[in-house]
Amino acid sequence: MIFQIWFQPHAQITRPAVPFVLVDLPRIETVSDLFVAMGEDSPLAGHRLQTRFGEERGVRLILGREPLAFRAGAIERAERPTWTMVEEGAAA
């Protein structure tokens, strides 16, 4: 499942251009699962998504993925993105 994640200030290595990171967490199936993981400070693994806006309003194209691992306790805020996420080259 893809989330917009805001990390705790102490967990950020550099100051990001945008305040959140788009992350695909394949083992997290629901928002509730993520909140349970946050409460337990569980280790999470997934991919940071490299995206850009598509030509259609409300669409973000996924250009690439970087492996990412972190402790769920480093999350300050998380929510589902309002954009439709589409792999580049795939039809929306």
C-alpha cells in the first residue's frame, strides 16, 4: 500500500524539498496495520517512490523505486495519497 509519510525531524538526514515521502509498503495492507506498526515501533521495509505529476489532473507517475527500511516510530504522520498513482508507461 502506498502512503505519504512525514518523518519525525530527528529521523531526517537532510531537509527534504517537500515535507513528505511517498512510500510503497507492500506488507502493510491497511492504514490500521501501519498505525499498529507505529505503536509497536516495528521495522518496515518498502520503496521510496520517485514520481512526477502526470498530464491528467490528480495523477502521479511512478518513475522509479528506491529500497527503504526504517522503524515505524520514526513516522510523525501518515496518510493515503489523494493522487492516483500510475507506473510510468501504464494507462491511468
